[in-house]
Amino acid sequence: MRLSYVSVLTLALCVLSFASPSTAGERSGLKGSEKFIDSLVAVMTVEEKAGQLTQYSAQWQGLGSGGRLSPEQAEQIRQGKIGSLLNLLGAEQTRSVQRMAVEESRLKIPLMFGYDVVHGYRTVFPIPLAEASTWDPAAVELSTRVAATEAAASGIHWTFAPMVDIARDPRWGRIAEGSGEDPYLGSVMAAARVRGFQGDGPGTPTSIIACAKHFAAYGGAEGGRDYNTVDISERTLRETYLPPFEAAARAGAWTFMASFNEIGGVPSTANRFLLTEILRGEWKFEGFVVSDWGSVTELRQHGIAGTQAEAALAGILAGTDMDMEGSCYRDGIPQLVKEGKLPMSVVDEAVRRVLKIKARAGLFEDPYRYCDTAREKAAILAPAHRASAREVARKSIVLLKNDRSILPLLKNLGCIAVIGALADSGNDCLGPWAGAGRGEDAVTLLAGIKAAVSPETHLVYEQGCDVTGISTAGFSAAVNAARGADAVILVLGESASMSGEAKSRSSIELPGVQQQLLEAVHAVGKPTVLVLMNGRPLAIPWAAEHVGAILETWFLGVETGHALGDVLFGDVSPGGKLPVSFPRATGQIPIHYNHKQTGRPSQDTVLWTSKYLDLPTTPLYSFGYGLSYTTFAYSNLTLSSSTFPASDTMVVTVTVRNTGSHRGDEIAQLYIQDPVASITRPVRELRGFKRVTLAAGEAQTVTFPLTRGALAFYGLDMKKIVEPGLFRVYVGGNPVQTLTADFTLQH
Ligand code: GLC
């Protein structure tokens, strides 16, 4: 029986008016109101309910081009058996598919279109790990605001982002998609991304629904191997992996995505403790949870479900509301309800959650709100968007080394040799999860250098070798290019396809024969700048010892070349800091700054302490580390009191001075340590940071509020507590070179 849209609404109104006289306010906000949704649920069949809990992907056509709907999918939409699609792009295409749901199905319930808008839609920004290197939440919010503006103009209602997984193992390829190893920095970035994506809130023209993923502890995979088992204590779960998710929930994220992995024997997709007790019970989350791609079906591979129906039951009872790219819910739910194994009330609750979000996104009011081709044309790759991408890219660059101030280079050098396959690859500039980005949109490093130097400067480009190949045939041309140059810019690292999903590496050294190329070019003896393009920390001890200047640039997006040109030739001083530690070797993993003291703290020269025989125990480069073209000095560290005030907030102040000759950014960082507590505490915990811009010679007083909550940890009973005693404060430009001060918490 087909009902017109008006007749469905009339039917709903009849049910509503029968149920209770609705006020003008409710009637005007009818489509978003609980009553409207309840009235809609009341007339839905169990098949239609299961359909609202089912999401399918359009058939993928390759990077940046989105997918196509199959005839079967079109028919299922008309039958109300699909509630959401992913990977369908474009104002025109989403309009035509939306019409199938809104005009050709029985209940006319609009579809929700989702897509992985992770670090840009078509104007691709730096990868999230690079954006975390800015330590600038405003920059990250700008990036996600631009992404949302372009995605919403292209028919996208919902992004599967921010990815907020903490990662301490760079073998894991998805470290590229998050904000690194620290829960505090990760939480600040998670909230900034949710704000940026959701913008002015429900139903406004450029707001897209955020989705905090992958819930939870996905980055804790054993061996850094994607999808692998996670076995951690509840304390580690709560203190390391959950904070960014809680921050995303408190920032108002409307959806969460369950992760592929298990935690201690229970897959997240069927983990009631995670999805209901913590997410909804403790955090009062009111949105809905989508599975990851096929992760409901995969409960069978995990071995906790024997059939599709059992997988559906386990997922929906735990709190996974929508089945992404799976038919477990579509086929299993009607069967389970008929067999009396699944109460209809549970199904209705999940359906209400989904319909509420569709209503809040304004889809009932105007299902075609995001299908405006004119708006799409104006938004995509707008000059202002590219300018924002360049600004965020510049801030993402981390200077790891700059001996004898090789950098910045002069713009009028006679000859510069640019060497490395990555220097001339648009696709690789975009990094993994590049949304609808296209390689041809990107300004490569080579193009950016050409644009930055004077017309008299002669540029010579040689590939040298492939990123992963074993051929050294290109070495001699590269070495000859270096011989004839005044300076060498050597671009090494990983291709964009070597990080992201299912891209774990068993070793984090430079791939292929790049190390050999590095040594051959370095032997020529010219001033050499190593530019790293990579999606994870790399073990580069030889480069760290021998190469004069090293820039960590990650993957910087469409404005890679211009941003790097700005930094290489001194228009801008690099000011980024590492959001993740760089191990000296793969064997040092996991290594992170906020480690425990142990009973035998590491001392490389003392035998009976926690260390290696063949490596120092410190990382090659620490979390929070990064240099500048200028230098900074910290002084006057003061606490508002030597005992923590009853007012619950201590104010920490410090003076930061630019003691060099270049204008530059410094990221002042505040760490605490609780040396004696009922539970062992990390040697440092980041509890505040601020990126400041200082002219040469300029000084600024930076203040950090330190709340009592910042001192809390999970006690023996797994309840958050604050214990009296001595606390230590560290403030500086990284966690190691700091000023310190102590205070006492008395009760
Ligand atoms: C993938 C990823 C997830 C992504 C989803 C949709 O498998 O794990 O991050 O959002 O599927 O593409």
C-alpha cells in the first residue's frame, strides 16, 4: 500500500491528534518532535524499522568519485529497507536517490547520506595527525568547518569522523587518522572537530553530523596490526582511550561508530558495557551508534555469534543501532521479533534514535536541503578554502632539526636539487582518507618550490628511486643533481596508501631503498634538507645523526607545495610540535611520553634498570617536541598558590620570550606529575597548552588554569578520585626541557 507524503503526515497528525491535542509550538516543530516520531514509528512495519537501521554503501567507483546505486539497492530503498547510504556523492546524485525514498516509498522517510569526510571533502587539508601537530584547536575547527561546508553542499548529511583513537604504536596505519598518543591533546582535538563539523547545529545549511570513531580502544591492537585483539585493563581503557570519546560526546557529537576490535574478549559492536553503560549511562549520549563496515556480521568471525540473526541480536541488545554494510539487521530483526527473541521495544528505541537525528538534521522538513548544485559549485575548492588549507598546512609542519641554520633557504640560490618521488606526486600529498579529493587538485612540493624561488634559481628534479621499489638505477642521476646544486631538498617517506585502514607495517624504517638514496645524496656534502612525507612516525636514527635539517610534514593536502614553500624559504617559521613520539627503532614500540616510572626507572648506564642493551630508552624525538627558526626562553613560572585552593582552580603562569631574530610560534605546554598516589601515575601528564606567536624579542605571559579535575585518576575501585599530597608542575616547549614548581593538595 503506497501512501503519499501528505497522507503519511496526515496519518501521523491523525494519530497525534487522537493521542493528544498538540500545541501550536509542537505542531510547528512537529517534524522534529518526539510525538511526530512516535506517531511515525507507530505505523511502521518491522521490516521498515529494520530498514531504518540498515546502511549500505553505493558501489565504489574509486578515490574522489563516489559510488553508484545498484538496481537492487534502488528497489530496497523503495521498499523502505534501507535508511542510509554511504559513498554516494554530489548534490544531483543524492537528490535523485533521495527522491526514491521520499516520493516512492510507503512512508517517505528521508535517507541519510554518510561519507568519510575526515580531513577535508574536496579541499583536502593535512591528515589529522598533521593537524594535531598544530596544537591549535582553532585551526582544526577551521579545517573541519570548511570540510563540512563543502560536504553539505554536495548532499552529505553525515561524516564518519572525527576519528579519535589514541595510538601509541606507529606500526598501526590508522595512527595517521587520529591525534596521536595523548588523551588530553586528543580530547581537545576531538571536541574541536565535532564543533567544526556540526557548526551552527542541527539542520543549519553547513552542519554535518559528526561521528566519533572507532569506539573504542581500536588503536590498542596487539602488534600494531589493524583489526587485531585489544586486551587492556579497564583503567587503561578509561584513562587512555576513552577521554577523547567523552570529549566528543560532551561537544555534542550526534553519532558514534563502534570499532572492529574486541576488548578483553568482547567485540565493541556487541559490547553493552561500552555502548550502553558508559556511552549512554555515564555520558548521557542521546544520539545513535552505527557499526563499522560489516562489524555486526563479523561478530560471527569473532566467534560470539553463530548466525546472522544471532549477530543482529548481540549488536542491537548491546547498543549498536545501525548495521553498516550488512544485512544482519535488515533480515535478522524481523525474524528475531517474530520468534520472540527480540522485544519490539528495543527495535523501536533504536529506530527512534535514528529518526530523531534525521529530524534534528532537518531532513523531514526539507529532504533536499543539501542537494543544491549551485551551492555545491560555489563551495567546492573555493579560493578561501584553499587559503585555509594552506594556513593549516603551514602550522602542521614540525622542524625536527636545523643544524647551522641551514633553513630557511635563500629564494635566490643559483641551483636547488629536488630529489624524491613524493616531491612530484599530487595523490600522495592528499594522504589516506582523502574524501572526494583528487590528486590533480594538489600543489606538489616541486610545484610549490618553483612558485617560491626567484626566476633565476635553477631547479633540478630527480626521482632517485620509488617509495617502495628496490631499484637504485636512479641514484646516479640524483647524486649528480646534488653535485651541481647549492642546496638539496630530499623528499622521503611513505606513499599515501601506506597508512590508513589495513595498512600496518611490521617495521617503521624508511621503505624501499630510500635510506640508501639518503646516504648516497648526503655523501655529496651539500647543504641538505630532508622533508618527510609520511602517515606515521618513522625510525630515522641515521638521518637524525647525519642530515643537517629535517622537516616532518606528514601529508599536508591540496596546498602541500605552497605551505612547504612558505616554510622552506622563510616566509613562515615552522611552529608545529609532535603529537606522537618517534621511536629510534621498531623494537622500541610502544613508546610514549606519559609512561609509568616502574620500580626500576630507566637509566641507560645502570644495569639493573628498565632498558635495552642496544638502544637508549628515550625516543628519537619526544611527544611535544618541535623547533623553530627562532628560539624561546621560559621564565617566571608561578603558581597562584603553593597549596591547591578550595576554589578548585589553580592558575599557573609563565613568561615566554622570543630570544631569536625570527618571528615564530611557540607551543607552551603544561604537564603535571603525581609522584605518590594509591595508583601508579605517569611521569608526565599533559594538562594544558597554548600556541603563541611572538615577534623577535617579544615576551608574553601565558596562563594555564589547572582544575581539581585535572588531578583526578581512577582509584582501586575504578571511581575517579583526587588524592591529597604533593604535585609537580612542568612548563616548557616540550615535556623534557621545562621549568618546574610544586604544590600541595591538602584534602
Ligand atoms: C571503514 C572504516 C571506517 C569508515 C567506514 C566507512 O572500514 O573502518 O573508519 O568510516 O568503513 O567507510
